[in-house]
Amino acid sequence: MSDGRWRLVELARLGGVSPQQVRNYLDMGVLPPAGRSANGYRTFPDRHADALLATRARSLGRHPSR
């Protein structure tokens, strides 16, 4: 999206996970709640992308602080 927000599918693609995995992370509280656009799509600011990438790195054994 052009306004610095990501749709769920875009965020999933960026993080290398399925859209369902992003939904699971939301349900588990790994990612903060998403906003909604006027048409009802979930939208995620850049900080969600950062959190998803860090979570994905940890799950692969590549912790950013190492």
C-alpha cells in the first residue's frame, strides 16, 4: 500500500509466511491487533512488518541480537 501500511497478504509475502500464519500470530498476541481500512481489509503499519520479520528470524534460529 502506498501510505506505509500493509495488507495481510502483502505482510505475509514479505515475512515468508502464509496469510493464515499471520492470522495465527495475531490470535496468539505475537503481533499487535491490526487496523481496518475503509473497505474492511486488515492493515498493518511498518512496525508490524518489523515484528513479523523478527518473529520469523527467531523461528528459524536467526535471532537479530546474535
